[in-house]
Amino acid sequence: MTKPPSSPDLLSQDYWNSTIRMSLSKFFILCVLHERDLHGYDIAKQVAQRTQGCCSPKEGTIYPILKQFTEGGYATFVSETVSGRERKIYSITDKGREAFKIGLAEWMKITQSLNACTPLIAPSE
């Protein structure tokens, strides 16, 4: 007998953090690449700095996203050798800049909607 998938624990702060951060990682990777070309480690570092640690993508997250971006035409990379190791320097494309602008507009709509929800929360006693 197959066990049905369990429902997420919507009372879990970890559930909400991981759900929100997954989407934010993609957005903030585009954001930092919008500013300058970077390699993977520096992208992760810049995202963590930009978000004050709220969104800190790990290696297991960032490289699949960068691969998705390059395959989709949102970013490109050039390889260089530093101390005998290959390093990929990523750049945002025009398509990636457009995706960033669209993403920013959508996040701003969401932010406005979230602000409208705050009066619904009773003050803590």
C-alpha cells in the first residue's frame, strides 16, 4: 500500500522560509548579475550580502539555477583558468535583463499585496 504524500506543515517557519527563498534566489541571482559579471561563489556572496543573509543560495542551489539561466538564454558565461582551476564568469543577457525587470515588477505587486495583509494581524500582547 502506497503512503499518500504528507501535507506541508504550514505552521512551520522552515516551510515558509524555504518556499520563499527558492524563488527569491532566482530573482536575486539575476539582480546581482544585472550589476556586474561574477563567478558562482561571488554570486552567492553578493546575493547573501544584498539580502542581508535572508537569501543565501548554496552550491547545490546556485549552479542548477545558473545552468537553467544559460540554457534559457538569460545568462552566458566565459571560462577562465585561475590557479589551475576553471572558473566560469557569468553575464546577464538582454533577455535576462528583461526577465529581471519583469520579475521586479511582479515582486513589487506581491509586496503591495503583503502590505495590505498586515492590518489583518492582531498586535502581539
